Amino acid sequence: VPTPEDIVEKMCDLAKIKEGDVVADPGCGDGVLVLTALKKFKASKAFAFDIDQKKVDETKENAKKAGLQDKVEARLQN
């Protein structure tokens, strides 16, 4: 179940993500957290990990759609 955008933004607020930060998300799902960190909180780089290849591929596709593929590294990893 995807995390709602308002909750993701609150998570980024709680983590105090700021411009230039590098963000990692284990269990990234569709990549919504790392993409929000990059777009709205101006993180400079994001690493997304998942044990499901479909989710890794989905994260890469969502990063590409957002024009952020050069800032996201998504990996199949436990």
C-alpha cells in the first residue's frame, strides 16, 4: 500500500531533510520517499533499496518520469 504524500512529507520533515542531503530508503517501494526528498526538500542524491525487483524497476521509472534519474540509485538489495 503506497504511503500517502502528506505522510511522506511529514516523514521528510521529521528526518529534517535539507538541501544537499543524501537520503537512503530501505524498502523503498515505488520510490515516493526518495523522490519527495529530492523534489520538495532539495536533497542532492538518493539511494533506494528493495527486495522486490518490480519495486526497484518502479522506482527507476518514477525517477525517470520526474526527471530525477541522475539523482536516484535504486538497487535490488536486502
